[in-house]
Amino acid sequence: MSTVEQRLEEAGYTLPAVSKPLAAYVPTMRDGDTIYTSGQLPVVDGELAATGKVGETVSVEDAQGYARTCVLNGLAAIKAEIGDLDKIAQITKVVGFVSSAADFDEQHLVVNGASEFLGEIFGEKGTHARSAVGVAMLPMNAPVEVEMIVKVEN
Amino acid sequence: MSTVEQRLEEAGYTLPAVSKPLAAYVPTMRDGDTIYTSGQLPVVDGELAATGKVGETVSVEDAQGYARTCVLNGLAAIKAEIGDLDKIAQITKVVGFVSSAADFDEQHLVVNGASEFLGEIFGEKGTHARSAVGVAMLPMNAPVEVEMIVKVEN
Amino acid sequence: MSTVEQRLEEAGYTLPAVSKPLAAYVPTMRDGDTIYTSGQLPVVDGELAATGKVGETVSVEDAQGYARTCVLNGLAAIKAEIGDLDKIAQITKVVGFVSSAADFDEQHLVVNGASEFLGEIFGEKGTHARSAVGVAMLPMNAPVEVEMIVKVEN
């Protein structure tokens, strides 16, 4: 078992199966040593873990957990591409889209759920540039969507 | 005529003229073998093909067509940069921003209009990582905006 | 003093101190010669210069200034990474997220504040591909957020 997966397991997480793409796109695309993930939703066992807008029916704390689930799904997709998460040299960039109530302005706290999880699992290699934005709606009324750009070892 | 343009023609599409940039930016910027397009709107002959939010005054089916028009405009911009669309090695990443009614949650279906079109025209080279998000508003009240990252042959 | 910083000074701007990251992420991440900035808010001396949605409590003209402040913060972060802004070979990509009133559709004018500023300071090296979108809300009710991808000299 790879070190990264061991750390995931110790933190109480298991890499999920990769969701089948819903359309004419793929979960990850590689360009040289750079991997782009598709925007990941908090899908667990093929179903969204929750729906709704943060600040309305979804709490910040719950949304942080869903952001973590998005990351977990992204890592599963990356593993399917490169075989071993220990080959990740750096998490380069994270964008977190938060489905937001009209007056909800704590998107950064929600996306911290993704950022802190990456730091916990990857250490220095998990630090990244990041944007957090609040959007009107996400596919299937998901509360959060996370995409990543990752650098892998040559 | 290039193979890609032939396929476009057979599918009933013509590459449009490249819209003049509206400001101090350009339709595409190249970094090595990677080309970033600006966010493309469904402009036809210099005018938006439609305005309004999807789920309100714009139907999903129509919005899929507008997403396709965005891609077509992006391809025209890329052709202006590299001369021949056959030099595209891979469509790497697509982000689709869908101007959404407050309760509209089928952004993925709208952006399928872009993804499936790329698959139809480029085959394997057209598969890509993708994010679909619902936004509050887009420039000039456009219903959809699509940006692409594309890898070209060295 | 570098040429770019001289131009900034002549235009009346001073590079700010780099804001401490608010969480488990960093202001910039480098992948080879490419630097990704985190989404920058219009923070001045550690506080947001303004809050609110454009088209509601924030005017287009003011928002253009805030977009410029976002860019200035991004440049400060890049300087902290590479030491000298003259090493920037090209501003490759800019994404501007504009917190928008329900009927506000001039996001492109707001983000022109960022694009034109980059052109003014960097000349040809400042032209870039760009997306401008209107979002529901931004962290801490900021009116605008700008992220950049920048190419640096090898």
C-alpha cells in the first residue's frame, strides 16, 4: 500500500471507486506531468451525499465534509490515471465552487475542508494555490464542487 | 482542408470569423504546447445568439446548442493561433459556466452540448476533463460561457 | 528597482505586502515555469477595500478599481515567489469572478479593470486569455476575485 493511501486509511478514509463519467468527458486528463481533474461532486456510492445551498439547508461544517469527499473522489480518479498516489509531486491548484445562499459569504471556510484535508494527507506536497467562489447552482443541486490541477513525478 | 474542418463541415458547421477581443485581452494565449482560450460566448455574426438564464427563459436544449456555438468560437480562435485544427493533440480541459435560474440544476446537461460536440469532431482527442457550474450572470446576459485548455502538437 | 515596479510606481501604485494565507493554501504555486496564483480579493492593509455585489451597492467603476487591487495583490504574491517581476515572460490567463446583482451583466467591464491594468504595466507581456463570470457570492462578501496564470522566464 502506498504511503498516501496509508495516511488516508489512518485518517479514516477509503478511496472510492471512480464514478463513471456522466457524458463525453473523462474524470482526469493528463498533459505531460500535469493532471487536470474534472469538477468533482460529493458523490458517495454513486449518489450525492447531500443537495442544497450552503447557508440555506447545508451548514458550513457539513459542507466542509462534502468538500473533503470531492477531494477523495478526485484522488480516486487520479489514482486510476497514474496507479499510485505516491507519484503525486505537488497539488498545484484547487478551485472550490460553493452553491451559496444569497447572503452566504463563507466560501473560504467551506473550501478549507478540501485544503486542510490535502495538507493532512500530503503534507508539503499538499499545499496549493486556491480559489473559492460562491455560485448560483451546481449540477444536480450539489452543495459543492472541487477541481484540481496536480503535478506528478516524471 | 484539414480533417477536423472537414468533419465540422460534414456535421453542418462552419468556423466563424474570430470575434475581436472586447478589451485588453486576447482570444487565445499560448504557453509552450498549451493553449488557453478566453471564455467564449455564443456569439454569431457579432451578436449574442440569445440572452437570459437557463431554466428561466432559455431551455436546456437550446442552451446545449449555445454551448456548441461557444466551442465553435473557441476553435476558430485556436485556428487563428495555430493555423490548422489538425495540430490539436488533445482537448485537455473544458469549463462551462451556465447562467442559471435559482432552481436550475442541470448544468451538466447544458455543458454536454460542448463535450459531445468535441467528441463528435475530434474523437479520442476530443475527450477532456471538465467542470460545469451554474453562475448568477454572464457578460451581456449570455446564457453560457465556455473556456478550453488545449494541447497542440510540438 | 525592476522595470515593472518602476512602471507601477509611475502609475501611482505600490506593491502591497503579501497577505498571509487564510488557510491550508498558499498565495502562489509554481509548476515548472508556470505560476498559478490563488484567487485574490481586493484586500488593502489586511482589510477588504469594499464588500457587496456589483450592480447593487458597488458601482462598475469602483469594481474596476477593486479588480486592479486584486491584480496588485497577485503581483505581490508572484514577486514573493520569483523575487523580481521583470522575470514574468507572459501573463497567460486571467479569470475574474464578479459578485453580481441578479440583473447585472457587465462583468466584462469590471474585469477590464484587471486586464487594462496588466496591459498598462506589462505591455505585450500583459496581454492574456481571460474569462469573466458573475457569481452569487464571494468570500467575506468581496465584490470581485481575480486569479492568474503567469509564465516566467526559465
